[in-house]
Amino acid sequence: VDKRLDFLQETEDDFFAAYSVAGRKRYKVIPGDTLWDLCYNKFDIPLWLLERYNSTINLSQLRIDQQLTIPIVRQL
């Protein structure tokens, strides 16, 4: 467990060494959206960051018209 937590912390530290969150926006889920598509094609953000900004939502079960908070990421 400790190695996994260390890895996750290191991943997050590496991300924030190169990027910052400049704001956030709302997004309404449309038919065909998947977590992969949203994170890596539409918004270019890591899944863990999307999860952090939507901690009260079960992202494994996206629903059409569901509102998500999307962090706006800027490279440093």
C-alpha cells in the first residue's frame, strides 16, 4: 500500500511541477462520452484530477446531461 501511495504522490507532484490549475468550467455529459475521451481527448487532463474535482460523483457511471467540473490546466 505504501509503495502505491508513494507512486500516486510522485505522479501528482510531477504533474504540478509542470502544470497548474488556472480555473474550472462546467461540462454537461453528452451521449458517447467516456472517461477516457473526456480526460485524454477533450480536456487533456489526468483521470485523478477529474476525480478530485468531482469527488461526489461516481465517474464510472456517467449519465447524459450530468454536470462535471473540469479543471482548466495551464503548462508552467
